[in-house]
Amino acid sequence: MKHINQLKFVNANLEPVPYDGSEITWRVSAYVLIVKDGNLLLAKNRLERFYDVLGGGVDIGETIEDTLDREALEESGVKIKIGKLLFNAMDWFYHRKGKFYQTLLRAKS
């Protein structure tokens, strides 16, 4: 297990952010790959450099599938058909609002 000071945090622009010792918030997240006619749907936040797949944090009491449906509708206005689980990953990131996160990512097609 890594010591907290060995963790590598990045922001949404994939730039390293030094950990300052503040509280780390646990966040379960879910993301969906939406492919139609061989094209992948991506979203872009105007405050960030990169495009991203649709998804976000799982609200308390919400299933992964509910989260994916909600996030796809909120971020793109599309209704989705959820496929199989593609992967799980652990990630450490810094949000521009000043919080450090440890997140469990789940991506479905």
C-alpha cells in the first residue's frame, strides 16, 4: 500500500498537483462509452483542455446504471442502452474547486 504522500494527483488537464495534506474525499464514479456508427460521443467542459467520456459521481442510493442514464442525459441530452462492464480502475485527482479525490471508476459500453 502506498503512503498518502506517494499518491500522484492530477487535475482535469492531466497536470500534476502536489498533495497538500488536506482531506481526501472518496468518490464512486461511473462513465459510459457511447458509440454510434463507429463514432465515440465525447463532452468538453469549457474550463478544461481535454474532451472526456460522459459520466460522473454516483449519488447515494443510486445504481451504476441509474448514474449512467442520468449523466448521459445531463451532459448530452441522449438516452442510452447500457451494455457490458468494460473495466474498473482506481484514480486520484484534484478538482478545480479545491478538493482531492480518490475514486473508483467503472466504465460500461
